[in-house]
Amino acid sequence: MAESADRGSGWSLQASAVPDGVRLELALSDLGGGPVTAAIVLDRAEARAFARALLAAAGDAAERTFPKPGV
């Protein structure tokens, strides 16, 4: 399970194997005044595509946060 670095934001992400692929659960401790959990089941191909999209988004965010120094 992954949790946010900032404990104040109150979220967690859990992945678990299921017969048809992977079950992802995103839990938010406070969304509009109450806790919310969203769960989706992805087959292997969908899970791989989702993981690639998350990695691409993380890489893009890192590039925007730490731009190349001007030489």
C-alpha cells in the first residue's frame, strides 16, 4: 500500500492480485466531508497501460519541477 507523503492529505493506494488481473483501491479520508474509496479491476493489459501512464505523468512532473539548467 502506498500513502501520501503528507499525512494531512489522507489518501492511500492499494493494489492486489485478483483472478482477472489487478484490483486498485484509492481511498480518500475526506472528500466533500466524508471518506471515499474507489475500486477498479483491470486486466493485465489494462494494468500495464495504467502503470505506463502513471510513470509518464510522474516523469513529466519531475521534468517540470526540476528543469534542465541553462548551460
